[in-house]
Amino acid sequence: MKKEEVFIFGHKNPDTDSICASLVSERLDKKNGWDCTVAKRLGKVNKETQYVLDYLHLEAPEMIDKVEEGQEVCLVDHNEFNQSIEGIEKAKILSVTDHHRIANFETSEPLYYTAKPYGCTCTILFEEYKRLGHEINKEEAILMASAIISDTLLLKSPTTTEHDKKALAELEKIAGMDIQEYGLNMLKAGTDLGDFSEAELVNLDAKNLDKDGNKFVIAQVNTVSIEDVLKRQKDLESAINSEIEKKGLQLFVFAITDILNSNSEIIALGNRTDAVEKAFDVKLENNRAFLPGVVSRKKQLLPDIDKNM
Ligand code: MG
Ligand code: MG
Ligand code: MG
């Protein structure tokens, strides 16, 4: 009898780490003789990730939008239920492999849980290959390298750890490519925002967060020109305001991150923008503030905003 499939997936609005970590985990499980896990995804593939898939001539994992009660699942690159799939509360979570804070998460049964404060889920997976003595092939190396480049912005983000640096150096050797050049092209592919509507832009990489019932969102887009994105401020604000209304949010922070100069401009709307002003000791002007040196939602935006919510 064929064993039921186990779904493995990253967070909603998937980024490169979420997609690559699911694909790599599926491959790692097979090497461990466990062939029932299948990579899935919880949303549209973004342009940066599409660049990686095209480079490797790989298909994206199948998209799913809910799971049935009792469905066996493995989570990568997230744990918070509000960032996961519809029905996750009643799914059977077999494992989590993640590099984020642990919040809004609970299970009724024991599970495997690997949490490391690294810059990327794929760095954790890289170390798993090493620990288990599995060889990493070129395709796996490029998948993991792409995720590390994406999450750490080519090792420039303050989320970068020695583990990420070591992993990327070794993966570069296996991949046999100039990782700076590949990485910059990959990141740039993700900054092509032209054909997205404002509604799509504010949801492209949005994280739903919850502080004691206060719902807020921190969304982020990468760009090579903050100014270009700000030309659309008025329409972005309309899109943000409809998200606030639709989801009953207290706050929506939209971070426009300059990946070349490592700065962000934020647009903040909602009735708790005071949390943002306190967090960064800034006064919003025209609903905006410039945050020099800020590129990481996880380390530089979320903790301080969350504290002040
Ligand atoms: Mg992610
Ligand atoms: Mg990640
Ligand atoms: Mg990210």
C-alpha cells in the first residue's frame, strides 16, 4: 500500500528560502529513505525565486491553499500558524525546521523541532546534510545557496551568522559558479516590481503578526531604487488601507528595502503607528520614515515594533 503523502512547505507569500527549503527537504528526506514527503507551496512564486527555478530548469512545487484535518505536514521557514496554511491547527505537524522566533504555535502531539538562529533555513539543512554524511549535488547546492543569498542579501544583512558564511562558501565550490554575480542577478530579478498592482505589492512578502490579539502586518519589497517605489505611494496607501480594513489590522508597515545600499524607507498606516515611531525613535512624515541600515524584518523591524504594540 502506498503511504499517504506528507506535505512539506514554507510560509504564505513564499520567498526563495521557503521554496528552496521545501525542495531541498524533499531531497534530503529521500536520501534518508523517507520518500513520502512532497514539497508544496502556499502562494505565487516571486520573481527572485522564479529566477532560481529557471536557472535550474525546475518546476515550482504544487500550490495548495488548505489542508484536511489530520494531514501530515512538515513546516520549513516558519512556525506561526497565521503565516501558515488554512487548516494548520488540525493538521498533524511532524516536524518544523526554522530560523524565526517561535510564536502562535502549538501541537497536541510530540514532533521534531529544529530551530537555529541562523540567517536562513537552508543553512540548517546544509548542516543536516553534513551531519548525516550525505553528499550535496550541484542542484541542491544552488538551491541552498540561492536561499542563503536571498535571506541574508548576499551576507550583508545583520541576520547573517558564521554558519551562513561557511555554508555559502562551501556551496559556491560545489556549484562551481561566481556566487556574487549569480546572487546579484537573482536579487535584482526580485526587484522588478513594474507589473505588480499595488494590491499585489503590499502582499508580495507580507507577514501576518499577532500581539495579544492586536493584529499587524509587516510587508517588505526589495528594490534598487526606493524613489521609484515611492512614486506609487498614494496607490500603495489605498491598497494598504484596504488590507487594514479587510483583516482588522491595528498597523500595517510596508518596508521598501534598498538592497544595494542596505537602507529602508517605511510607510506605516493604521491606528497604532505610534508603535513604529517609538520603536525607531522617528516621527512619521507623510506616513513615511527613512531607516538607515535597516534591511531585516526579522531582526531590525519586527522585535522593536512588536515590543511597542
Ligand atoms: Mg522566509
Ligand atoms: Mg528564511
Ligand atoms: Mg525574507
